[in-house]
Amino acid sequence: MKERKKQFKTLFTGIAVVSALFAFAVVVILVSDYHRFKRAKPLTSPVLEKLRERLHNTPENNQLRKEIRELDFIARKAHFISEAKIKKGVILIVAALIILLLSTHIIIAMAREIKTPQKGEAPENHFKNASKARIYIISTALWIFAIIFIITSLKPGKPIDNPTDNIATSPSEQLPSQDEFRKNWPAFRGHNGSSILYAGNPPLHWDEKTGKGIQWKTAIPLHGYSSPIIWKNKIFLTGGNKKARKVFCVNKKNGQLLWEVAVPFMAPPGSKTPEVTEDTGFAAPTMTTDGSRVFAIFATGDIIALSMTGKQLWQRNLGIPDNHYAYSSSLLFYSGKIIVQFDDSTRTKLLALNPRDGSIVWENSRKATISWASPIAIEVPLPENSKSVNLIIIATSSTVSAHAPDTGKTIWSTECLAGEVGPSPTYHNGVIFVANEFASAVALDALSGKILWQKDELDLPDVATPLATDGKVYLATSSGILTCLNSRTGDEIWFHEYENGFYSSPILAGDLIYLLDMKGNMFIIKDSDKYEEISKAYLNGMGVTTPAFTSTHIYIRIDKYLYSIFKL
């Protein structure tokens, strides 16, 4: 018996020593990598900064723009790899320390042999031994509980609350019907951010070289990466630079610039406009509308409400975003409120603003990370009855979460992403789909946040939002790869390689998918189990925004121009 105890003691001593050495080695590696990465500063490389300065002076230099993108891609890849290594290293250190402490505890416990009371032994000795036994049992149980807690806390998909609680009700203000919202294009990627044209037969053919299919072409006075939105006969979009930010309104029928409104810098006195990169700029977020007002936000944190005739109704500053590229999350009007995902390096807030005066209806300061993605709104049928649940879905650099539109309350939150998340979530038939470069493509149950499948051996997007259709999910990457997945399993159905990459998000119109590449080429393909190209149309310039659709027209922002495409 004593020999066996001695063997166990030797075994656990060895385990303790090895785990201590392992933890120390990992710490040394992490500290070394951290200092090396900190000195290199890949995201703020002087070479990149000089190239961006040159591009600012020569914005028409597309070759220089391409070089910047390639260098930026390499820098971000290095950043993500370092970030992932640190996270894995911390987990390994924690695991090694738990093993070390548990082994040490067992060694100490084995050294204290707990005796059973002998005949004639003093009662106090019996109580002392019994107390030792209880302490041993309780402390061992606590260690087991701690290990279980750490393991389970690393698993995603745990619902935070009942998804049927505090779901938003109908707003008191009279709003356009859902059909009216669907007929227009009121937000980034259409109604509720769905990426779907609900009715119509948009054009298939156009060509700028011949002028075929182009109804009009209008110059927008200020550059911006925001996508156009549409309400009835008006198109709205933004532009800006360090000196000025503006909202523009264009006549949908003839392309006439109806009005423009300057948006002053409303930050506290002494504040400076933020530094932004050329490929994001001051006007990346797309506007939204409630049908009687339009709302815009900029990289300065300024948000403004305007009437349809350009009259300023209110303006406020939400704080200057701390973002190393620039703030780019688009606005969403839903359930009578303006939904703002305001996530940067120092704060992660989901806000709902009153459209009449800009006051905060609710605010959810989440434990999350920075994001460039935009919120979407979904209606999820309940399986047990004919009712449905309304949810706001957002993605950050680590989590996907669902929120009640009336209160902002977190319904569930799932850790399943990594890196710098630009693609927004998308939804179809009870399932949410997200994807990001250097992370994975993930399908989640919309009611619980449970992960249904997760795939990382894929070409993944870093800007373009996935598109979900009946049975399929499409991923378009900035390197020019379009991948079609089975939406139920995540398995690859097919992929196709293009000459240019994609920042623009794909849009579904009937059984056709419209996909705009960075060179202004629009590929129109069949939503099918095999790649089938229906048409290829062309505009001359850089295509990085997502087009706006009506039943008969497409409106595309290319460089400094807005185009109206009509059906021949």
C-alpha cells in the first residue's frame, strides 16, 4: 500500500513539474512574440502610411491602391495570427496552472494520511482527522467545479435568456407598412439588411462603353463608401473627408442632385476629427430611413436626421469612434427606432434612438469587441405555434448576439468569430449565417444561438456579407473566390474563381444573384447547385459599395458617380 502511494506521489510530482515548466515556456514565448509584434506594429506600418499618403494625393492610381490592399492584407494576417496565438497561449497557461495546482494539492493531501480513530484515541484527534477529510473533499470538489466552469465557459452557444422575453411590440408612431419597406430599399442591403429584392425583374445587361442600359450617371461631390438607399422617387447617400461631411439626395428618375446638407462636427470642444484610412474614409456607413425622415452617421460619431427635403431635424455626437481604420457600421431603422451598432476599441454599445429627436430609447453596453459589421433585423417563427419572435442580430470580432428590439436586452450571445469582422450577419429560414476571414463560416440557430455547424477550411470574406438562399450560402471574398455551401451542413457545393475580388455584398433577386466586383463588373449568376453565369455587365470604375434595387432598376455607386441602370 505504501509502495503504491509512493508511486502515485512520484507520478503527480512529475506532472506538477512538467506543467510548471510548460506554463513558464509558454509565458516566455508569448512575451517574446508580444514585444516583437509591438515593435513591428504591422497595422500602423510607416510604409503603409506613406503609400496611403501618396494615394491621397493621386486617388486615380489604381495600381497603388492595389499595392496598399495587398500590404494591408499581409499586415492584418500577421495581426490575426499573433492575436490567435496569444489567445491559445493564455488557454494553455491556464490549463497548465490548473494541472499544477491540482497535482500539488493531491501531493499535499497524500502526505497527510487521514487516520481512522483507534480504540482509546482522544476524541479531539478524531474530530481533527474528520475535519481534514471534509476539507479534502470540499477542496477537491471546488477544483473539479473550477475546471468544469472553465471548460464550459469556452464553449459557445449558451443562451443568455429566454428568446420569447421582452420582444418588441408595435411602435406607437404610424409607420409605413412592411410591404412599403420591401418595395423600397431603406437600408444597407435592403429591407432589414436582408440582401433580397422581394419583387421585380431587374436588368440583366448594360455596358458603359456603349451606354447600353444606362439611364443616367450623376457625379457625387464628395467621396464615400456608403451604399445608396431608396425611398420612393429619391436616392440618398453620403460623402466626406476631414474637412466636410455631407448627405446627398438624388432624383431617382433623372439623376438630378436635389439637395446636399453639410453635417458639422459636433464633438466636445477641443476634440479632433479621427484619423481614417483611405479604404474606409469618413462616409462608410450606409444611411437608413423611416419613410418620412433619413438618418446618416459618419466616422466622426456625428449622427443626423433630415427631412425628405433636406431640412435638419436634429443632430448629436455619440462620441468619436476609436477605430484604426474608421467607423463603418451602417444604420438600421426597425420597430420604430434607429438601431446603431457603436463598437470601437474602447466601448461596445448597441443603441436605439428615437427618430423624432435623437434621444436614447435604450442602450446595451455589452462585453464585446470592435466591429465593422452592421446590424440586421429578423422575424423568426416559433416552432410550437403560429407566433414569431423579432430580433436584432449583430456580429463583433468575437461574438454573434441577438437582442430584443424594444429593450436592447441580450437574448443570447455566442462566441464563434475572430479577427476584424467586416461582413454582417445574414439570415434564412430560422438560421443565422456569419463568416470572417481568418475565422470560420458558422450557422447558428436563430432562437438559441446554438452552433449548427462551423467550417474553417474555406475561402472566407473579409468585407462582403454572405448571402443565404433556400438550401445554399454564398461567400464572396476580396481575393475573388465565390464559394457555394450547403446551408444545412456547411459542406462545399461548388466554388468559382474570378479575376477581381469583392467588397460589395451579393443580392438575391428571384433566382438570380447579383455580384459586383471591385472593377465595376456585375456578374449575374443562377442560384443553383452548379455555377451558371447568366450575364456579365460593366461599369468603368471601382465597385466596392452594395447596389440598391427596385423592381425595374439598379442604382450603383462607382467611384465618384451614381448610376441608374434600367431594363432594355
